[in-house]
Amino acid sequence: MSLIVQKYGGTSVGTVERLQTVAQRVAREHRAGHQLVVVLSAMSGETDRLLGLARAIQNPPSARELDVVLATGEQVTIGLLAMALEAEGVPAVSYTGAQVSILSDSAFNKARILAIDADKVRADLARGRVVVVAGFQGIDAHGNITTLGRGGSDITGVAMAAALQADECQIYTDVDGVYTTDPRIVPEARRLERITYEEMLEMASLGAKVLQSRSVEFASKYKVTLRVLSSFKEGPGTLITTEENMMEAALISGVTLNRDEAKLTVLGVPDRPGIASSILGPIADANIEVDMIVQNVSADGSADFTFTVHRNDYDKALAIVQTCAATLAARAVLGDRKIVKVSVVGVGMRSHAGIASRAFRALASEGINIQMISTSEIKISVVLEDKYAELAVRVLHSEFKLAEDP
């Protein structure tokens, strides 16, 4: 008998029929003798609908009250699934994040989990019940409802698995695992049987949409074994685990594409200590995250400073940089929304030389110019003109033979 936490996303519970299908799957596992905690998202589209209602009343909405509104989406699905399980003859009980309780900080709309009191859940499991928990939400020390931000149900699932020391946390979504790249771009992309936490964290942060990056970080920290599975197709999915559990690390595990990038360049700033801080400090103060950074020093003693931000933050960042540039007497400010970031990821890079040169040579053979480069032990990212996005993914996927079985 295993203790399993299953998390189902919005598309998996998007209709009554799909909720009933989830109930049937959970019932089978329960009858097989497993203890089950099921974490649910709101029905697909429901969170956006609730956000639209809130904005129609107040724009921007009060952060505290918005969390009260948004948390109702998951409350609906957990109640309905508990009913569906009882209709299957399986004893079940549903809990909101507050009822568990999942204690968070007070950062409304993007709260972080601080602790989980799992005693109530353990008691229900001991009585033979399936426990259905609302994802995406918690409660702060003052009794306020909080939400964990987009993809927060993944975090709830992993956090519950960590608190309960579950044997496995299964993330059910609309894909049947983690692929070497997006199959819509490369039809021959291959489902990975296993991948390390590090690789999955890089892929999630670099554009792969299968898992929320904070949930992978949480799983890695608490050594929660993750498995990505499809709600609509039977199969083994992809196991996400420690590097020690991998028989032999693949050279490259995947190629990712992030279309949400924009680039800003400040030309001709003085080359002296503190320049980077004077540009990026106001950006950070505006709660804008910076991704890649490049600084080049010219022979005349001036420097060009380039960095990327999320495309949604471009206009705000541009206005801030223009103000900074005037103060610094910079020569000019340039901006570019038409860029993408393509990355190759693999723990095998640690023990193999020449990966970067192979990637750059492959891109050059197709006439693709690289604008920026960022590397880590297991990742190489390049910024390119957006018209080359899909070609670059196909070229790199082919170069490292990712369609072939290892």
C-alpha cells in the first residue's frame, strides 16, 4: 500500500464528465489499497472568469478581496469530486486550503507556503477516506485567504506530498509526460521516461509549460518523487527524480522555447563601478524580473548594457531605463520585443566538452544570428530574432539527436 498525492489541472476537471472520469481513476487506486490525497485546480477558464468579474467591479482589484474571489474556483471542484467519489462508493472528504490548514505568508495573489498541518488529513486517511484538497490557496497567520499565483495547484500538490512524506506525487495534466521539446514544433519529439529535478527546473523556468517552476524547486528541496501523467491517456508518464536515481545522464535532455522575452539596451554609459546597479536597481524596485544580462566595454571607455525582461514588463521597463539613461548621459536606449530565448538543457553537459560550439555551429549553418548567450552547468540559452524561433528549436533538436532512443 502506497500513500499517493494526485494533482489534477483545470482541463482534467473542466466538465462534470471529466470530474467523473477522475473519480473513477481515484476509485480504482483506492480499491487497490492505496491511500490517496487528491489536489484540484479550478475548472479550466474559471480563474480567468473570476478575475474578469473582479476587474469589472474594481480595476485593479483589492489584492486581499481578489484572493477571496479566486479561491472559490477550487472550492467548487473539490466539493464536486468528493460527491463523485461517494457516488462511486468511495468515502471522501473535501478541504479548502484553510481547512487543512496550509499556512502561507501574507503576499496576496502570490503567497508562499510556510507550513502544513497534516494531522487532520492523516486521520482521514487512516479511516479509509480519500482526502480532496483545494489547490492554489492557503491561509495566513491573520486568518486571511491567500492564493499562490498561477500554477499554484502544482505547489499545493508537492507541498502536501512533502508534509505527508508520500511515496509519489502524480501531476495529471493534458500531456502524457515531459518531452524533449514541444511536439507541436517537432512532431518526432520523444517523451522522456526520467528527468532530474535540475533539468526539469531549468526547462520549466525556460519556457516548458508542463510544470510550474516553483513546484519543481519545492520537490527538489524536499526530495518529493514527481511523475507527470495524462488525464486523458494511459501510460507511465515521466518520472522526475534525483540525479543519483538516473542510470546514465543523457547528454542533452531537451530544447525549450520562450516567446515571452523582450530586450533593452543602454548605449554609451560610463564604464565605472555602480553603473549596473544604477540601471537595474530601479528595475528591481518596480518588481520587474531581469533574465539575461550582457555588458560590453568599448575602446573609448564607455559601455553598452543589455538585458532581457518579460515581454509584459517591456513598456514599464523601457520608461524606467529611459529615465536612468538621461541621468547617466547615455548615448541612446534601444528596445526590441521581437526576440525569443531558445535553450538546450542536460545534466550530461557537466561531463562533456564542446556542447556550446556544436549548438552555435548548428544555428550558424541555418543563418541564425545569436544576439545574447547565457550558460550554466546544465544549460545554454541564446536570444534570437523571433522569426527564427521554431527553426532554431528544430535545428538543435536534430543536432543532439533527441528523437532517437538513448
